[in-house]
Amino acid sequence: MRNTLEHSIKEYGREAGFDLVGITTAEPFLRDELAATERVRHGLMDGLPWYTEERVRKANRPKLLLAGARSVVSLAISYLTEEPGADGDGPAGKVARYAWGDDYHKLLKGRLRMFADGLPERVGRPVKTRIFVDDGPMNDRAAAERAGVGFFGKNTNILTPSHGSWVFLGQVITDLELVPDTPLAKNCGECVRCIDECPTGAIVAPYVIDSRRCISFLTIELRGPIPVELRPMVGDWVFGCDICQDVCPVNRDAIQSLEPAFRQRHDFSAPELLPLLELDDEGFSRRFQNSPIKRAKRIGLQRNVCVALGNIGDKRAIPALARALVEAEPLVRMHAAWALGRLGGPEIAQVLESAQVAEQDRDVLGEIEAALAERD
């Protein structure tokens, strides 16, 4: 009878639009709590002020998140969609695949609520639940691993045998007493491709990320200047990064998503960069409505665009960067100066020197001086 209940719940999860469903207990994730606490204490999570030891403890103890918790239903949905064709001929950047379509938070939360609300009918009694996506205090990867949905890759992503790491995770904590699934007997073996291919060296050891060096952190979460020494390594990524997933052998034959909401919107996979420097707040909000890209904010995205243009080296970017150097916010001006210094050309020194005369911000002046010195 108990197995019939677990089977019914998993079937219901797939009917709700999820690709994978697993079950685990609500017992603490003690190994994961210890590992995350160590990362905080060693400064590997610096720059994420909300990621505290208290949050780590809460995230790894489901019973602190729901009184009477007994089980966690872990659900996953793929976002792997078809590769889009090229769009436009100007210099273009790269966006992490998860942000090509609509904002997944809204979609996942809606489906998780529908799933949770339907559980009482499935089990024949009232059910207490609490749902989580990755923006809440719940260790979704630890739950997914213990529920047998996937296993930890050395890049800290959950790798599923069928859909690779291209999955969004959701959790439903419940007071139902359910038979847990068995974790997968899989691991990465000797493979270290993700470690070797990370341009910034952010994967400092298997299963350990230094967030301060991660391109996803630098282009999304970081609100200040991108460290000068890391800018060349960011390449043409303007929002997030997929390098450690692109090189992962588990992802080679991953099943594609059937969810239309995750298909590419406009040119989001490889946006033309020069028009992005022209956006004001209203234009940014309109272009990226219901998109994860809004998380970077307009100024953050334009900062990233400057870095990408400096790395791409397309001289067609000079006029747009020159305008940004005098018209944009200080953070964008800083990175525009750096990009111009990288581009070179006889007109660059004149552009930088002209901006230097009128500039009042000390940090921007420092970037202009460094760009000019780079040319000497």
C-alpha cells in the first residue's frame, strides 16, 4: 500500500509537468551543511551577504522549514532546448542557457503549488506542505541527490542520467511519511573536464567552488566592478556561464526539454551587444520582462557588455564604448575605459584623454589612466 502511494505521487509529479521525481526523508543534510559552512568560513561565498552560516543551517534542516516535516519530494524539469541560429552580424555575447527563455521561478512555483495543492486528494487526507525553488532557504541540490534525482558533479551541479545537468530543481517538504528513494550509485569518476576548462579557476577542488571567481557570480550577483585580473577570462559571457556544463560528458546525450517557456526569446542566447549599451531603465525592463536576465540589473548588464566587447576586440564597438565612457553611470564608464584600452587603435588615446579631462569620479579616472598606460 505504501509503495502504491509513492508511485502515485511520482506519477502525479510527472503529470504536473516535471521530468524527474524522487523522494527523500526530512532528516538533516549534515554532510552538505558542514561543507557549506566551511565554504562560508573560508570566504568562498564572499560577495553573497545573504549566504550566512545561519542560512546554511536552516537550508539543510527541512524540519526547521516546516513543522512536522517527514518527507521531501524532489522534482526536476529540463530546460535544454534546441540550439538557435545566428541572429544579426554585430558583435554578440553569450547568455547562460537557463536564461534563454522565460523566468523559471514563476513557472516552477506555479507547478509546485499545483502539485502541493493536489496532494490531499491523492493521499486522502489533509497534507501540510511548503514549496521551494532556488531562491528560498532550502538546499535543493542536497535533496535532489538524496532523493535519487541525480548525483553531484565536481562542478557542484546535480547531474541526472537522463537530462544531464540542464535541469531546474524544486522541492516540496511535506508531513507525509513516505518511503525514500535510494541515492544513485554514480559519480564523476576520474573526469575533471569541468575543472580544467573553467577559465577563471573557480572550481578550486572537486565539489568546491570559489564563488568570487565564478563567471556566473561575476556577471550576475556582483554589483561592483569585475576584478581587472579576471576580466579577460570572462570572455564574451554577459549573463552567467555554461562552460562547465558544456564540457561535461554526462550532458552529451541529454534529453531535450518539451517546455515551450524555456525556448529562446529573441536573440537571448547570443544577444547583439552594441544595442544593449543604448538601453535606459525603461528599455531594459521592457526587453527583459519576465526574463532571468533582469537579475543583473541594467547597469550590471552594461558593465558585462563592456567587458565582452573588450575581449571580442571588434573595432565597431569603439563609438558605442566612447559614448558609454562619457554618458553612462560610473560603473559602466569604468569598464568602458578598460574595454577601449583593450581595443587599441590610433583614435583610442584621444577618446580616453578627452574623457579624462572631464571625468570627476576617482575610480573611473583610475581605469582611464590604466587604459592609457596599457597603450604606452
